[in-house]
Amino acid sequence: MREEFERLYETYHHALFQYLFYMVRNRETAEELVQEVYIKVLQSYKGFEGKSTEKTWLYSIAKHVAIDWMRSQNRKKRKWLGKQYELSERAFEMRDPAPLPDEIVEQNEDVQYVYHMMERCTPDQKQVLILRYVQAMSIQETASVLGWTESKVKTTQHRAIKSLKKHLENEESEGEEAKRR
């Protein structure tokens, strides 16, 4: 079991960290969530039936861990806002000034810009874009991780690309308009 766990950790640790980082946008949180994923792997490995690949199984666990974390953050926000504190939503946003984990992305302004525009997509669209294009998963793997049909992944991917393109075009036209002033 120990050798199997170490193999899973060595094989998927970096990719899972990167996926979680893109989801939560905070390096320390992503590191904590990766550890939580592997705790869940240890707890449930005996129950892994092999109906999916190890990769999709691990990403599915990571997705659920990230969703649980996001829900807990939203509960904390509602709790604070419910106590009549006059703090803006921006005060609760989780922003990390640390660079992206992928050094190529750090150096490529265009890719960073596109990633920034992904924040304007819906959470489902963002997940599909990350899994398909950042993590380079197939439609079948993405469907398995998200617990969706392949058709839903394709539709969401299509809408995500369309939405991303619209946001990029809007930003570009706003930038040109600002230059004219």
C-alpha cells in the first residue's frame, strides 16, 4: 500500500496542485488541499473499484475537495455579512500575489491575460477550460472527473470558449476606446 501511495503521489502531486491552484488561486490553500486529497486517497483507496482511471479518480477527489473549500469560504462570507459588518465583498476575495506555479505562464503575458479573462466565465466553464486546456484532459476524462456526460462537457466547453472570446473582444474594444480618449 505504501509503495502504491508513493507512486500515486509522485505521479500526480504536481498536476493536482496545479489544478487546485487554478481553482482556488492561492498557493498555500492549494498545498493544503492537495494534502487533503491524499488523506482522502489513503482513507478510500481500498474502496477504489477501478471503474475509472486513477487519474480521473484523483481529479474527482480534488474537485470535491476544492468545491467543499469554496463552499466553506462562502459560508464564512455569509456569516460575516450576516453580522452586519460593513465590509465589501472585495475584502473577502481570496487573492494571492504569488506567481502562477507554471513558469511558462509567468513569462507569457498573453496566456496570463487569457487566464485572467477566464475568471469572468461561470465556475463550470472555468473548470472545463482548466481540465481540458491547462491539464490537457480528454473530453472523456473531463466528463469522468466532473461526473458529467461527454455531451455536457462538449456543450460547456463550447460555451466557455464563446464566453471567453466575447470577454476578450469586449476588453480589447474597451482598451481601444480608452486609447482614443
